[in-house]
Amino acid sequence: DQQVKQNSPSLSVQEGRISILNCDYTNSMFDYFLWYKKYPAEGPTFLISISSIKDKNEDGRFTVFLNKSAKHLSLHIVPSQPGDSAVYFCAAPYSNNRKLIWGLGTSLAVNP
Amino acid sequence: DTGVSQDPRHKITKRGQNVTFRCDPISEHNRLYWYRQTLGQGPEFLTYFQNEAQLEKSRLLSDRFSAERPKGSFSTLEIQRTEQGDSAMYLCASSGTPEQFFGPGTRLTVL
């Protein structure tokens, strides 16, 4: 059972435009969400997080929005840059041990 | 550099051999996690340490896998009698807060 879902395997945007990456979840007990960026052959890099008590968190070009009623979150990157091209994962800590449950990722390509 | 480090970065081994990976977490973090990632998938949880205590092991972790974290510092993950299905990226993360910070991973290829 995929508790965290990223339904778009890939996304292509033009440099300077907005990138919107989506994530849905099924477990209403999740209280925190994280976005990671991953380049091939490297470990995931933490980007931004949001607590379930908030609906928005912003850090520079990155903003995460949380809609609890829809069990949906999105990551906005504005403006998109070619260096943002990578696979983006949505994840949520689960259980007392806070192990991360991950989506399958969305591959973002930002074209110059 | 005070991030998470992993060694080796790459390991090629023959089926049936034993391999051991090392993870050095961020020094002030007491939580340490191991994950495994295969192509096209998100990372899958393997095991969790709080300080030196191994508090959870995934069903993915067969009897051929063992992990330790002596003295609550670095951690090792050993795979005995490797199989081709063990080929994957093995990721280590440490955490003192909700955010987990990952090392560069160890890419294992079993021939």
C-alpha cells in the first residue's frame, strides 16, 4: 500500500517558469512532510519541510503547500533553473521511530 | 565537512561474498537510519538505531543482513552471502530533528 504517492513520473518546464510537483498521501496520521532532491548516484538532499499544523512553508525559491483536507501537498520552485533538474521525492515520517515513507519520485527537467 | 559520510561509494562483488558498508553520521545526531533504493523506486527503510540500540528492523532485512552501531557513533551494515537481488543503492541518514540528512550512498553491484 503506497501511503505516499507521486503520480507524475516526470515534468518538463522552461527555465524561469514555475515548477509544481505534487504529492498525495493516504495516512491522516502523518504530522510532517519533507521534500528531497536527488541526483543520479548521490544520496537525497533535504530541501524543505512542513508541519501538518501549517499550510505553507517558504525557503527562497522553494515553497511547499499543504492541503490537509485533500491530503495533498505541492512543491513550487520559482523561478526554475537548469540546476534544479533532478528527481524530487516527497516523504513522511512514520511511527515512533520516524522512519520515512517515500513516494516514487518525479523527475524534473528544466530546459534552458 | 560535517555531513553524513559513507564508505565505500561503490562496491562490486561476486554472488556469495560478504560485504560491509560503513556510515558516519552527523556527530550530534542520535538517530541513524539505513535505507535501500533500487531504480525507479523511492528509498525503502531497512533499520533504525537510537544511539547504540537497534530499535527497528524491516521485514526486508533478511537473516543475511546485520547492522551495528557500537557506542552510538558510526554504523556498519553487513550483507552475508550476497545475491544478485541485493544490488541497490544503500543509503544512511542521521537525524536529530524531523529532518533526516543523507550520505552519498553506497552503490552495490552483485555479479
